[in-house]
Amino acid sequence: MYVCFDRDRAGEVGAEKVAGLLPQARIVRLPEEVGESADVTDFFVRLKKSRGEFLELLQQAEPLPLPLPQQSRGQSPVPNNRSEIEALKRSVRIEEIARRYLELQPNGQRFIARCPFHEDQHPSFVLYPESQSFYCFGCQAYGDVITFLMRIERLTFPEALDALRKIASPAA
Ligand SMILES: [Zn+2]
């Protein structure tokens, strides 16, 4: 489930309110050219974007911060701040992580591979280094480096963040 919001602060505050009601919701950031206070309708109408382009945008969707931070003892602290998560994501490259599991073949600006999430006979899995995301044209799996780790290692979101932290700074 996705919640689309415009780029101004008011929209984001609204998004966080919605997060309390819809735990599965994610924030989708519309591109700058959609204009101030525009919404997802403008994305299609004003910018004449296609469904495919919207799906690509969805790949970059961020999970909403939890309305109430949940810390349990004995576990390493999990960053629940979106900027910390973003910094963590920036500290690793999705293609370097994916390479540990998949045989990535360069294809222009992208990489393709046999999808690890379905029985893939030919490479349907596409990795987009520029947006640090992936999309499978076979099973429609998509996401970012966190989603990739969650799915391939069967981790929860906090566990995937933890794994990412260890990859980012192995000495820590
Ligand atoms: Zn797939």
C-alpha cells in the first residue's frame, strides 16, 4: 500500500499521520518538476507520466517512520530516523550487495540477472544503480537495498538494517 504526497513539509506531516493508521504505507516522493503542492494526479496529468514510470518511482518509496519508536532490550539500536536510514543506504551500493548472491550482467546503465525471487529462466531482474533499486519484470519484485536483503536473507526490516550496518562498517 502506498501513500503519495507532494513535496512540501505539510504533505510529509500528513503522511506521518497516515502512517499511524496504515502501517503498510510508504512515502512516495514525486519528482520536483511536478510542481509545488502537486499530488500524484499531477504526476500523470501534468507530466504525462506512464504507469511504468510511476512503478519506477514506487521502487524508491520509503517506508514511513514508525509512529512510536519500538526499542527492545538486548537488540542493537535500530535507527528509526529516516535520515539515518538514508545515510545507511547511501553507504553501500545495491549492486555490491546483489553481486554476493547474483551473477550481474552489465546492460547499459543497468545490470540484469536471473531473479532470485522466482523461477527465472532468463534474466528478468533489473538493477538500477542510479536509483539504487531493483525491479523484476517476471515477478514484479521491487525495492531498494533493504528490501533486497529482507527478501533474499528472509530478514525483518530491523534485521536488514542491522545487516546493512555491519556491511557498511564491518569493524563496528
Ligand atoms: Zn522475479
